[in-house]
Amino acid sequence: MLADRYRLLNPLAEGGMGTVWLAADEMLGRDVAVKEVRLPPDLDPGRREEIYAAALQEANLAARLKHPSIVTVHDVVVEQERPWLVMELLSGASLEQTVRERQPLPVRQAARVGVVILSALAAAHAAGVVHRDVKPGNIFLTRTGRAVLTDFGIAVIEGEGAEGGTSHLVGSPNYIAPERLRGERGGPASDLWSLGATLYFAVEGMPPHPAETPISAISRVLTEPARPPERAGALGPLLMLMLAPIPEARPSFEAVAQALQEIALGHPAPLPVQSHHGPAPLSPVSAPLPPAPVRRSGRTVLWAVAEVAVVAVTVGAAMGVAHLAAGRTDSGTPVKLGEKPGAFATPVNLCKLVPAATVRELLPALKAEGQQTNEGGCQWVTSGIGLEVAPAGAGKQWGKSPRQAHELFVNQRNGTTPNGETAWSWSEIDARLRSARATAPLEVKPVGDEAFGYDLYENRKTGRLEKSHVVLRVDNLVVDVGYTVVDGSKDGTAIRSGAQTAATWIANALNKQKATPR
């Protein structure tokens, strides 16, 4: 029994670094997976501490990332002088095991996997986290139709050093981007390369640089182009772009997402322009899909049928947000944004942007000015109604460039996916813990330089809309504005209108501050 709560039942998987157990959470009455980090007793103490630190980092990073395709970490227990990670229990097999024990995935199914894992990576990058170990063994295909990204043990946080505790855990050579093999830190484009190599394995049954030993794999990745795919069909040209040896030559996440979505639907695959700096214009190319394989295992068919429903929602959401910023530019030319630090070089007091007298339009019973939050945001609250504004993402935005802010905005949008398992509470407005259903990105009226919205609906009793958000960018600052009504005094239309009104107040105030000489 761990922490007088988790009863270990039987091992689910074992490896050189420990064991994953099926366990019973005695407090909540549910089954969970517990990852035990177990090391050889003769291991160097310094190395032991590094691995334990990596395990704790995995727990901390995964816990801060909320996405349906990122494994959920419930708890961390330190007992017997080592960490135990308590995670959601997944039933199925890794992508690596599925391909090796059965057969490569059909092209459209691989594209569906790519859609959701790309969305998970975008959510991680929006929080300033680079995974650094995307590979077939770290993508889990569940029997219920989910593809889940696991193992953040060697991830790094943007702005923090990559040296030290995880320096030995460099990943699997066949799936490490060339720049990282050269000793560079790497970034989101490195994760994109690794995803390309992983999807290549999914359809080809081998890595893009097949080799007999890790050393020869490193040599081939650094010096040779990827093996031309033979089974990838419509995915082939896209995979070769994702596997470009130079990060700047790889397409943007947004362009790859659109291409994968089209392939998943069986449409002609758009070929992205080779640039990962912001959204890339797409030009359609014809590439026939390969015929569906005659023989497939029952579980593969079940997974494909279940996953197509998920991707249908994801693809629909993505197609719906493709022109969210259309009000800002009518041409098909990508917006050129500045690389120099933007107007907001130091933290902005968001509470000073809108006076209480103005906010009272949305919160009639408001008596006080806004209250600062621990995340650098601001909230205005009354019983049953609240307004909040906060910097988007987990990293510091002050002093960054408009281009960097645009990339954060795109990552926030890409990471906003339909989710029926959201939970939230807000004690200051008397909103107890409640289950909610979150929407995909929604089109909103133009506000700031670019904007999108998303809503949360109560998921148990009433099913009504209770929270509406607008995420907007002004110059080098991205903020999330949320308007919440839980007392039933306003309907969904009024709540969305309130969020849009508040977002307009914030954008106007930021633009006024931007224009003020300092």
C-alpha cells in the first residue's frame, strides 16, 4: 500500500527503469496505473539522483498540461526513497507494439493519430514545454479510440536549462531531430521532426533512417536523407517535409495540422510551404491514397472506427478555426510580424485596464475593483458571476516579439480541443467543483490583432453554457478573457456577448497603452 491509499495489484509492464503497476485507489474507488522507478542497487548515486529527478519532472510537467491526448498524472508519492507516479489507467498498446506485433497502420489511421498528437504537442508548447522524446513507444493507442502522448521524463521547459538532471536521457536515436544530435537544445521544430519520424514508422514499419546500431542510426540521421517511403501514400510528401534536416525548412504546426486533417478525411493532401515560422500557406497536391489492406486485426478495426469519430470532431474544429483571424487580413499572404521586442516589455497590471464602473455592466452587483491573481491576471467577482483576464500560457510574455506572441496564440488555439472531462471551480463566485464540457475553438468578432473563443458547458444536470472565453493578441501580449455566469441569470447568448464585450474593453485598453509613449 502506497501512501495508505494506492494498493498495488499486479504488474502491467516492466523495463530497465522500473515497473508499471495496476493499482486500486482506495480513496476514490478507481483503478489507476502506478509507475515505479526501480534502479539497480549498484548504480552510481549521482546517476540515481538524475533519474529520480527526471521522473519527478515527468510528473510535474504532465500534471500542468491538460489535454485529452496527454496522459493524466493524478499524484506523486515518494516512498522507499524513490518516486512513484500515479497516472490514469490506459488499456491498449503503444504504437510501437501495435505495429511490431500486428502490421503498419493504414495511412488514414496514421494521419488521425498525427492530428491528435500534434494537438497535444501544440498544447505542451503553448505551456513552454518541449517533449524531446516523441517516438512510437511513447504514443499509446487505447481500446476506446484515443491516441495518448506519454513520458515527459526528458522534456524541458522553455527558458530553463537543459543540462543536469536529464542529460543522460537523450531519447531514441532514430527519433531524435538532427539538431539535437548535434548537441543543440532543440525546440518545437525538433518535436515536429520526431513526430514525422514516428508517423513514418507507423505506416512503413521501420524508422526513416533504419540502422543496425544506435551509433549507425545517429550517423545516418546526421548525414543522410530519410529513406523514401513506400507505403505512406498521401502522407509521404508531408513526412519528408517534416523530416527536413534543418529546422527552418520544416513546415509550421498549423500547416501540418491542416494537411493531416485532409489526409485523415481521405481528401487530396495539401503540401505545406517549407517554413515553421508561423502559419504557412497551403497549396493542394494530388496524391492517391493506398488501397485499404484486406486483413486487419479486430482491435485495429475497433481503434480505427472509434478514432474516426474523435478526428471528425477535431478536424471539424480545425476547419472552423482556419479563418478565425480573417478579419485581420484578407489576402492569402502570411502576416509578417516583428522579431524585435514588442510594446509590452514589463508586466501589465491587468486590473488597471478596466475600472469597476465599466465592469459593472456585466456584474451589476460589483462593489470593488479587480483583484490580482497569482498568475498575474485579474478577476472581478460577485455571487454567481465572475470576469477574469489572465496572460495565456505558462511562460513569461513580457519583452517577447510579436512573432513569438503570434506563435503562442496559434499554439493556444491548436491546443483548444473538445473535451468532455473538464472540471473547474471558483470559490469567489460560489461555484463549487463541477464537471464541464469544453468546445473546440470558436470564431469571434475581430478584436485585438487576432482572436478566437471557446466555451464551457455544465456537463451533469443542466447542460447549459456557464463560461465563455476569448483569447486575443495585442502586439506581443496574448491574454485569455473569461466571463462566467453560474446563477442562471443569463443565457448562453448573453454570456458569449459578455465575454466579447469584456475582450473588447481589454483590447482597447492594451492598444491605448501600446500607443502611449513611455
